[in-house]
Amino acid sequence: MSDPYIVTLDFGSTSAKCLIFDAQGKKVAQVKRPWEFPDTQQDSLNQPSFSSQFAWSQISSCCQEALNISHITLNEIACVIPTSQRHGAVLLDKEGAFLFSFTNADERSAQPWSAIAKQHGEKIYKETGRWPQPVFLPAHLLWLKQERPDIHKQIGKLLGIQDWLVYQLCGKLVSERTIASDLLLMNVLKGTWSSEIVKIFDLNPSILPPIEEAGAQIGKLSQQAANETGLLAGTPVLNGAADSQLALLGTGAIYPSDAAIIFGTSIPILYLLDSPCFHPDGATWTNSHLLPNQWVLESNSGDAGLCLNLFRSKFIPNLSSTNPIQEPENLPSLFELDKLAGELEQKKIRHTASWGPIIFHGREWPEVNGVVTGLKLLGNHSIGWADLYFSLIENSALAILGNLKQLVETAGKETQRVFLGGPAMESVIWQQILADVLGYPVLVPEEKEVTPLGAAVLAASKMGVYSDLPSTIKGMVRYSDINPRDDMVSFYQDRYLKWLDVYRFSIGNNNTLKE
């Protein structure tokens, strides 16, 4: 096959996607459908879940439409490879039928979860690389055992969402290290299911599928999946991986001490390691990587990408409705907001803010009570969209710096290269401010959908399109350098300390605010 195409399927936090890439990393088609998951009504928390039929119909219809608009012939497609959000899971019964699902937004738990977390927290952290929190699957399984024992008794297999997509495509039941790592059931040092953790949470080890390498061919597309996706039956199905680790490949970060900042719904900050390390207080996550003998140290700025979307879709319209000067029908685009924010920056107009983004702590997740200094938010018709937008992106950049500092301190070595990527990384001024705040030149890929691109890079490398992974990245990933401005680097070194005071106040660590 002289010029193969790679189909990627992405079960994200906010949408289903299908992207098709050629062997040079050029995107030839992209289709996206937002999720509209119902909330389950089986507990008072109304936690998000999804039906397999609905989710698969969204994914497969994305694939059909992408094939239609790509204008490529089906026999030119080398393979299909899925990826997904982390933490989410699908339960199957003993006959392989769908039983129940959990998304990464689920936080349901039941007794004795808190007691187990308290008693075994240190052991769980050293075994899995994560301090036990209700976002992880064992907490949900305890809830299911207590609240829905009828379903719990029927569990035949436990799959991450990526694993379930592989199952839908070719009928094989397997998992993968980076997916298993985020289910809080894997020994992060060995890359195998943990018998210790299985014992702690009283699980039947038979429900855990075998772990296969990322990028390995698991099977061939079934006739039923071919009918539903529009692909040819027999198309090779490759094992994917977790979205964040694939995003590393999509940015070009593959060497130890590379750092990548992935802008999506949340903003994970990932630091590559050639040996695992752990934070002394459990503040960071230690992840498996899809590359052999590598690990990923992670911190996270929280839902910064979501904050940006909510600001544009909710906050600006609400502000406009109470402000007779700014009409809601004239809402600014991202380009216009960037331009206005750039004008404020040139005039040195700034408001120190802490709202949304956090400095991550995996043991005690911070909760931010929004603070914007220098503004009277209520009854102030002089507040501009640009003021708040600028404070939001600068706040996010400073929170990212705090997280990167935490990773560097934990790893005990400075980062060598910093990459930026992700679908929320369209803002030009945000890219420049990040370079200034971090004090590093940053590498920004042309293709912002770095997770699907990373899946295509992995597939091309494994299928021998290029000689090795570095040459695959060189052939498929193109990026530009954003250099920090010398005067702004020193400015932000001082400003970070001021922001840190505001941030600590916003999470309740200070009872006074010096402003």
C-alpha cells in the first residue's frame, strides 16, 4: 500500500470524533458529534452514564460521514485505531452483552470507599500511581455492589472505554497499559493488573481482560462493524491507548524530560520519565506510558478548557443581558477576544484572577472560589469581555506554571522541551503568554487534534510505514516555535508570586488577600 490512510475513532469527554489521516499526517476528514449523555436516575447524585447503543451509533456515524467527505476508496485504508477518555469504563455480562457504563465525570461511591481510601491510601498510591479518589472505577464498583447488586453479580468483563471500542470493532476482549493505569487496578511499575488492588477491592480477577501492547493488531473488522461504520470488513483493528498518552505522540514529545501541555476539557501537564517516580505526598499521578520503559508524571490544571468554553457560551451572554452597553447578538469571536486581550496587554492592563484552573493535588483536590482582584463584579457596567478573558487565560497560564514546577520538583530534573497541543489551543495570545510565563520556547503542532494524530502516528509506526517512531513523528507532525519575550519572562516571574497569593486565597489557604 503506497499511500495508506488511517482511521481514528475518539470517544472524548465532550464529543465523539472520527478523523482520517494520510501517511504524512495530513488530516483528510474530521467529523465531531457532541455527547448528550443522560444522567442516571439510580442514585441521588445523578451521575453521567451512557447507553452502548447510543454511544456506538454516534461513533460509527462519525466514521460513515468522515469516509463520505474524505473521497478516498475503502481499500486505501490501512487500519482503524480507537482512543478514549480516561477513567471511564464499560461492564459486560458473561455473554459479552453491555451491562453498565461509567464516564470520567462520574464520582459515585458508597461505603466502605472512604474507609478503604483512608486505610490503604499509601499502598494504593505506591501500587497504582494514584491516590484513591471517587473518580476512579473501584469507587463506582463499590456503589454498584451496594446499590445495584443485581447488575454487579452479572459482571463478566470490565473494559476501559477504548477497550470497549476495540471490542465493538472486532469482538476481541483486551485492554492496554495506559487505559488500565487509569482504572486504579494496575501495578504501574510492572504494567500488569495488580493482585494487591484486586484483593483490596474484593474483585474477581477473571473480569479483567488480558493487557496487549498499544498499536498491536488485535483483530480484523467484523462484518457487523463494517456495516455500521462504512469501513471494509477485514480492515485491521489496532489497539489504541488513553487520549493523553497518544496526545504526547501527536505533539512530538517522546523523550525523557519532554513536557507536554494538552488543552482539552481539562489541561493535563505531562512529563516523560525513563523511570517511575512518586510525589512524597501523593500530589502527582504516575502513569504508564504506551512506549516501553517509559512513564508519565502528571499534574493537571483542572477544567481550564471547559472554563473557556463556558466563558464564551454562558458568561458573555449573561453579562450582556445585564449590561445595556454590550448587546448579546454581537458576541465576540475567539479571534476578536484575542485582539482585544492583546490591546490590554500592550497597555499593561491586568487583573489578577484565580477562577477555575488549579495547581493539582491528587490527594486533596483543590476547590477554587473565584477571585478577580481590582474589579467590582456586581453592578459594574464597565467590565469588558476582554478584561475577564485576559484574566482567564493569564490565570490558566500561571496555574500551568505552578503544575509544571510541581512536576519538575518531583522528577528532580528540568524539562528539556515544552509542547502545547489540543483542540482548545487555537488562541494565539494564549500560546504567547504561555511561552512568556513558562520561560521556555514552546512547540505548537499545526494539527490541534493531537490525540487522534497521535493515534495515527502510533498506527503508522507499528505498521512499518516509517522505520521507527522518531522518524514517524518527523514525517507526520509539523509544529512552530513560540519564543518567550525576554522582558515578559522577568515580568511573569514576579507576577507568578502575586498570583500565587490570590490562588491560595481562592482555595481557602489564606484568610487575607494582599491587594
